[in-house]
Amino acid sequence: MKRQKPFIYYRSKEFKALIEKFMQDINYSRHNRFIEDLLTDQGFEIKNVKPRFQGRTFSSYKSNLDRVEQFFIECNGPGFIDESNNLNVSDFQDLDSLIEAMHIEKIETVKPSEYSKHSYTANGNVGLNVNSKQFYECYLRIIETTLYLFDSLLAQPKLVQLTPEHTYLKQFHHHLDELPDFKDKHLTKAERGITKSLVTSPIADTLKDLAQKFKEPTTEELKEFKAQNRELNNALVSAVEALSKVESNKESAMKCISLIERFASDLNNVRQLETRTNTDFVYSKLKQIKIVAYVEEPTAKSDIEKFISNMNKLNDVVKEFHTQALKPEVENKVKLQLAKKVKHMLRLVAIRNYHIVSKYQK
């Protein structure tokens, strides 16, 4: 198969740098491939926002949380467990009914020193305290369910088509228009530091054909061109008609007619409208570039940050407990207080994150 000659355009070092920066944003490594896709109207995807899944992160330290609960039970002894609430966590099909039946309403907003003043759930049942046998199972279920909902509804950014008003595209177009390649056309290529760029491609001929179509005058340009020349063309036609009637010096008249017709042919040659170049073609495609990007909705972004911050707080107190638990000089009563702190944080995070994800459920 005959190798196709490369597609050629010209660019300054600034133009080259802009293209290379954009290629990084869309994860392209080959310039030739990028130009192929650009000139054939392929869309590009910017992976600027990564998914912020939390389920796997929690799974990595859930065993540490389990050990805190195990220590709490073993350290207190079986007689310390509160069985005043005899509801079974597994009996509830959804979080709403579970929370109504077992969670003490608004306990997460109360100071720890005042926990003892609050004992009842929204429906009047005895609520759970840190010593309740169902406490850990209840709030762990809420945590795990909210993590599933978060990863399903919020963690994955939405893929959207960027509009010309989007900040990224506005900045890209601004940098493009500021390039010496297009802003300082009164200067020579050498003065603008412009050099030849070769695009070696198996579809190079196709790229050249597309560029040629771009260079051809539009219907509107042809109409305007004909309108501009109409009066002069009419005058030339009249001159030819007049000269064709000359009898006295017919040879000179015919020479004049020949010159007029040649002039008219040059005047009406539409190829003089083809002032656009391959570089202009590349520029045009960059101005019309189709970009999709992963974005977090502004309203959701704040909730995403809050949810993750809550999970980090839980992880921090779990780490704090295990750091102290490894120290033989730390007394059990101190470790027990730290374990209780973990349980309070578990409840706090579970309910706060439940309220966050509840807004996004249909």
C-alpha cells in the first residue's frame, strides 16, 4: 500500500505548547492521532474529576472498627450490656423505619455530657445508647447502607458536554486567540517563530481533502464576490459588445476583446477567495472542539465534601483508639473511654450521612 504524504500545517512554539497541554488533559500521547481525531470531528473527554467512592475505603478499616466493639464488650463484661430495647435490627427493611424505631431523635446534636437525659426514639420506644446490644449492629448497618447510596448517587461525577460558556472552554479559546499564529498575521512566519508540522497518518489524504473543502469559498462568500463584481462585469460585457461592432480597426478591436475576456476570467476566478490555509483549518476545528467532562454538580459537591469529611472523622477516632491500645502503659479505663468515643462518632457519622444521602433518593 502506497504511503500517503503527510498533512502539513504550521505552528509556533506557543501553539505547540497549547496543543500539548490539551493532549495531557484528554490523555492523548500521540500528536498525529490527536490531529486525526480533531480534523475528523471526534469528541474528546477530559477526566478532570475522579470518582470519590468511599465504600472500599471503609471496608479497609471496618475490621479495626469491629475490634473496637469487641474490646468494648470484653472490657465491660456481659452484665454491662443494656437490653432495655428488645427490637431486632434485621426486622427493618429500610433505614427510615430502623431509625424511627431505634435511634434517639436528634441525639447526634446533643453534648455527650447530656446523653443520659435523652432516652426515647421518635415513635416513643426506648432508644439505643452505647451500651445497648443492638447499638453497633444498628449504626453499622446505617453506615454501610449510606456508603452504598453515596457511591451510587453522589460519588460518580456526571459526564456532560461542555458549552462555550464553560470556564475550561472559555480559557482554551482565549489562549488560542492570543497565539501569535493568528493574532500577529502581519508578521512573517519567521518573526512569529512558526515552523512546519508534519502529520504522518494513514488517513493523511482524507485530512487534506477535508482541509481543501474548508478552503473552498462558502455560498455566502460566492454571492458576495459576484455582487462586488457585478457592475464591473456589466461594464466589461458592454465594452466587448461595443468592440465587436467596430469595423474600421477590427484587428485591434479583437485584441482588446481578448484582453478584456482574460481580465474578466481572472476577475471572476473564485480561487482567489481561497485564502484559508491548513493551519486555519486546524484552528477552526479547535474553536469548534467537542469536549465532554466529568463534573460534580455544585449542590452535590458540598454534600460530597461533608460526607467524606464525616467518614474521615470516624476513621481518625478508630486510628486514635488503636494507637493507644498498642501502648501497654495506657490503662483500660482510658482505652474504654476511647472506645466509647468511637461508638459515639459511629452514631454521629451514620445519622449525618443518612441525612445527606436521603436528599438524593427518589
